[in-house]
Amino acid sequence: MISVNRQSLKIIQEQILPNPDLLKIDVKVLSNGATVIDMGQKVEGSWEAGRLFAQITQGGIVDVTFGHFQLGDFLLPSINVLSPDAFISGWVCQRHAEPLPGSDHQPILTGPAKALLYPPDLSIVFAEYKDDSPIAVAPLQTSEPITEEITAWIAASCRVDPKNLYVLVAPSMSLVCSIQVAARPIDNLMHRLQEENFDIKTVRGAFSTAPLPPLSPDEIEAMGRINDALLYGGHVFVYVESTDEEIKRILPKLTLDYTGQYGKLFKQMYIENDQDFHKMDLRVHTTALIQVNNLKTGHTFSTGKIDREILYKSFFGG
């Protein structure tokens, strides 16, 4: 079984740690031995740092590249992801862990480290996934400083020595974070499939793409734009081994139109729910255009659309 922590550690050791200046990042070793890699809190970060962050967030097994997306007169970058195993990259790594006791300031864990949590997270139990890595890699999306307390909690929860913990961090308004969120349409799709009781263990490889919006120093504005990039500009082409009837059952339920929220900017939905993610309808975390190729029949199905008008309004205020 692929070890997502070992795969991610290779990227850290071979591409990140040797190149802090080139990547415009900062690497610190805390007093307890944990390594913290700042990719956007107090540093600028870079395109390549964002690409590597996105790879690590998805277990180090995906291929992340850059493309372009035409929006009116603007030619924007896009983030493309090829996953050889969407179940591991989009569910094992990306399904956020349920809260654990032990810290008043515990971060929301996704990424490779989540696979090492003990007791195991319910998503890992469901996946019947095991990672025997003695090293944990935890990418975090936060503007909060990464302290000894936080790293000690993560290390203890993953049953590793703090010296064997690597934390990568980038806040919502950073370039690196924007890149890794734009790389998450597969993650969003896997969540929606599970919520609609589709057997996600039948999902095989997947391709995704989404535009990268203009950056903003305002955290809520930045968060809203990057989520709109997925809701109205994200595209997933996924391969499954299922029945055509099962695909037809769930397909109309997967896009934002099904929630009755279509047309709203994510920022608006967030504010309407008291700026609390836990109050939001989980179904709004989805992807604009979804296409499913059934490997058992050869048939391909499609739902949703790319909505450039709403994207333009979100990105440029038009």
C-alpha cells in the first residue's frame, strides 16, 4: 500500500528543503525538533512552492501542472491535477479529520498526517487504509503561528516523535494556498459522491482543472474567490467502475444547482452563515463541471457547467 507520508517526505527532502531561497519560503526547526515550513505567512512563497504544497496535500501521488483560463479580456493561470488514485488523493488525504481531544487550538488536519492519527479517523477506517510511516507530514491552511504546542499535539496524535514531524503552512490569502485550493476539485467531488451514498471505492483515476483568481489581502475576499473558482470554474473528469444507473442516480445531485444556492458568490453564502463553515450546507463544497467515464460500459456522463459570468463578478467585481 502506498505510504502518503513517505511519498510526501521525498518531495520535502528532495525539492523543498534544499531550495528555500528559490521557493521563497522559510524553514525553522522548533525547540521540540519539529520542522515548520512557512510557505506564505511571513514569506512571499512562489508558484513552485504552491505546486509542491498541492502535491503534498494530496499525498505526494498527484501530478500538478499550470495551464491557462480565459475570462473575458483576462488570461488567468489554471491549476491542473492528474491523480492515479482519486480515492487516496481525494479521500484518504483530503477528507478532513474529525476533532480530537488534547488541544484547545488544534488545527483541522488533512493531508498525509491524517492517515497516522490514533485513534484512526473514521474516514481512514472506512478506507481500510494503513500508513506505517514513522514520519508525519502535515500541510495546514492557517494564518495562526505554528507553535510547539500545536506541533506537540500533532506529533502525539500521529504517534511520532516531534523530530519526525514536518508542518507546511500557508494562509488563505497567500499564493501558495490559492494554488492548493484550486487543485482540489477532485477532493470536492469525492466528498459529494460519499454524501450521496455512491461507492467511492469504485473511483479510479481523475483529472481536474480550475482557474486561479487574482489574490487579495482581505482574507474573506481571498477565501471567497478561490472557492468560487471551484464552484463556478472547476472541472473534474473521473473514471469509475460502477453501473450506468448508479451514475445517473447521483449525477444531478453533485453540482451547486442542486442546493438552491446557484448564482450566489461563496463570500455571500459564508456571510449568510455567520462566517461559520460548520453552519454551511456541506453540499456547496462542490465543482462546476463533472464528467464521469464508466470503465465497465465505456459510457460517459456530464453535469454542470463553467459559469464565466459569475466568475468575472467574483474575481473582478463586474
